[in-house]
Amino acid sequence: MEYTALFHRVLLHLLSIMLVTYLNTYGVHSSNSHLELLDKLFFSSRYNKLVRPVQDESLPVNVTLQLILTDITMVDEMNHQVELNVWMRQVWKDEYLTWNKMQYDGKDKIVVPSEMIWLPDIILYNSVEDPGRKIEKSTHVMVYSDGTIRWSQSATLRFACLMRLTAFLSINKIVAFALVLGALTVPL
């Protein structure tokens, strides 16, 4: 029994050494450049997530929204309601979150909690629930050196719509419906 415990400790130690060697060999080690970059973007610059991410306030923030359907959880023909599980991916530029990657060891992207940056307030206007959607807010975002932000999160969308039901082979039905998504408070 004692021999087995000693063997496991030695094996764990050897694996740790191998992992550190691998990480250092392939440049996947922690560096001060990452901390310096975070400091530059969020602390030294006094980044304010309440401010729209454009330097010219007369310009809109163009947000690309992609919905990837993962599941249709409910179709209520009588009440004209549908519930979907989706992955929402939003992409936009934040002019305040840019850097020269050559000054930070070639680092061209970082991952930060979504709570740290400005986020678009896209909502489902034809929702049957309050506040209109169940979206995982506490996620991480990918921030690229050119200011591109990529935010993906899962969502459950339940909405009302007029359905056009078409019988198809008397068993299946083709259902057409529309999602109405848009900004709540700020014109994008």
C-alpha cells in the first residue's frame, strides 16, 4: 500500500514536470504581457462599460447577430407560441479595446468575463415572457486586437407569432414563424 502511494506521488511529479516543459516549449506560459494588456485595456485607460464603444457618438455600433438553433422545445399551435433553445453569437467592434499585438508578445486576442465590457442590449420583442428571454449573461467574450468582440451564449427564447401551418403528408407540419429582435434602449 505504501509503495502504491509513493509510486502515484512520483508519477504525479513527473507528469507535472512534463507539463511545465511542454508549456514552456510551445510558448503557452503565463507572461507579464497578458497582465500588462489587461491593465492597459481596463484599468489605466479607465474603460467604462456604460459608454457605447465608438469614439464618434454620432456613429452606430454595428452588431452582427447569429442564431444557431439547437432545439425546438415547444410549439403551441392554439396560443401561437414557440420556444427555442439557441446559441446566440454577437460580433461588434469596441474602439476602446484595441492594441498593437507586437507590443504584447504577439497576443492577438484575450478572453475576459462579459461583465467587464459594453454589451449590446438585444432583446426579443415578441416575447411572451418577462424580461423576454432566458440568456446566459455571465459568459466570457473573446476580444481581438483590432477591437472585434465575439460574444456567444445559450438562450431559451419563448415568443408569440402568427403561425401558418401547412399539412405535409398528413403527419408532419411545416411551421413558419418570425423572431423580432432589436435593441432595447440604445440605437445600435
